[in-house]
Amino acid sequence: MKKEDIIAIQQLLATPKKIAVIPHRSPDGDAMGSTLALYHFLLKLNQQPVVIAPNDFPNFLAWLPGSESVLIYENEKEKCTAVLQESEMIFLLDFNALHRTGEMEHVLSKLTAPMVMIDHHQKPDGFATYTYSDTSFGSTCEMIYNFIGYLGQKDLIDQTIATCIYTGIVTDSGSFRFPSTTGTTHRIVAELIDKGINNSEIHNLLFDNNSYNRLLLMGRALQNMKVFPEYKTSYITLTQKELDEFHYEKGDTEGIVNYGLTIKGIHFAAIFIEHKDENIIKISFRSQGNFDVNQFARDHFNGGGHINAAGGKSYENMKETVKKFETLLSQITI
Ligand code: 5GP
Ligand code: MN
């Protein structure tokens, strides 16, 4: 992070302010972990922070300390708009472009308060006044840990803040197995454990939290999987009808895409999930090795993300979408 940006942010935080902290739409563990970590940190600085998520967060994150105070823009548009317009400073966490906040973009783009973007995705849009962007980090939560250090306030990290930071690190690193997991990741985690986090309990809260219906939905997803050994690729589909059959709740499809990669010899996996309410097919892409799914999602499916994990969407129906995907497979090298 640039020295002059750190000084400018220190000066802004020297006096109490109303501060809005914003994750991306459909927030994941890193988005919620980083916004809530910063929220608790700002409280300790005697600031007046509020986390405003563009839409609801999944149930498996509802135990995070402070999650009960999070405002949901799409549920309370007028109230959230008023809070945003009154904010004297804005933090944008775990996303690289304003459109990742969905409808909230229209409110955010008109605000004049100074904005700080902290993110590990490629190609930040440069919208914020201060941008701390570094794609070498596996999670925004690691960057929040550094950010607090840059401000000279590491001593303020307590068990609550550490719990939020750990949540983002463990979820975005696939429990420390993705290549973005570094020695620094483990050194940060060592310090978080020393701050008193219960890493084993956090893991249980995050991952041993299934409903029976979710397991059945997962079973259906696995049965729907198509495998193309010649293209080292597999994909899964889930229609709205199938989601309804298993009483889908937000978060139920989280992580299912990764099962495709667990097949020997498969290096590229996708999941296509029909969302009838938004008239889109939401897509997740994962890869192992050099195949750049961020580029693939940008080029063909209105999306983006990281080299080995990205997402996108299709406005065509399921049949047309998977047909397009299958056609593309013969044109790429994995
Ligand atoms: P997931 O597949 O878990 O939703 O997302 C994987 C990664 O890709 C995450 O870092 C996420 O932020 C990013 N991502 C997911 N969907 C989109 C999208 O539609 N556009 C962009 N630019 N990034 C996405
Ligand atoms: Mn992230």
C-alpha cells in the first residue's frame, strides 16, 4: 500500500466519522469476514461504522460476530441509501469494480465521500480514492490484517477481529489448500491463534452446518455431473426446479463446484445454476494449474475473478448455456 495513502487514511481516521463498510453482492466468507473485521476495528478506533451488504449473506456466516448489525441494501433500500449518503468515508472490500455491488452501484457511484478499496481480485476499476489491491493475496482478510498493521494498530486486533479475519482466510484458501496459501498466510494465522481464536470451532461453524436437504441437493448435483476427460473438464448443472425440490437456501450450492476438480485428471470444473428470479444462469469456474478461469469468465460469460476461481453469468437458458460451454471446450487448451 502506498505510504501517502496510509498517511491520508490515518488522517481521516484521526477524528470520529460515520463510515460505511461494503462487501460485494452475494457475500462469501472473505467478504463478510473482512467487512466485519474492519467494523470491529473501527469501533475500537471510536468510529461509527456500519456494514451494508448489497444483498443477504448465507446462513453459514450468520454466527459471525457483528453479523446481526449488518444492513441489507436490497431489503431496506431507502434506509441504506440514507446511511450511505450520510457516510463520511466508505470502505469497499473484496471486490474490484462497483458493479459487483449490484443495484447499490447506482447509489455508490454518486457519493462524494472518500473511498478506500481493499481487494485481491485482478484489474481494480480505480473508482476509489485510495486503492489497496494485490492479487498475490489469497484473501482480502489477509490484506485487512496488513492494513491494520500499516495503520500501526496491530495491538487492537482482539479475538473478535481475529475470528472474522480467520474466517475469510480459511474460506478463500479452501482450508489452506489453494496455491495462494503462503508462509505469510500461516504466519498471520499463527498470530490469530495467539490472539485466542478457536480455529477448530470456526471450522465446525462454517463447514459442519449442512441441512439434510443441502446434502440431497449435493447428491443431485453430483449425479448431474458431466465429465469430458479429453478436455480435462467436468461441469454440473442445477435447474431452478431442482433447487426448489430440495428447498434451496442461500449458501446451499457453495463449494459444490470443487467436487469436479477432485476427479483424477480433471483440471477445469464449472457449475451452472439457474436463478429464475434474476433470469440468469449463475456460473462458477474452478481450475487447477495454469488454465486462467478469470480470463475465460471475462471472455465468454460476463464475469471474472482469479486465475483458479472465477464466476460469471449467462442470460441464455440452461440448454443454450451448456451448449455454448461445450463448444468452447473444443477451442481451448487446458
Ligand atoms: P464464486 O464462483 O465462488 O462465486 O466466485 C469465485 C471468484 O470469482 C470470487 O473471487 C468471486 O468474487 C469472483 N466472481 C464470481 N462471480 C463473478 C462475476 O460475475 N464477476 C466477477 N468479476 N467476478 C466474479
Ligand atoms: Mn475474497
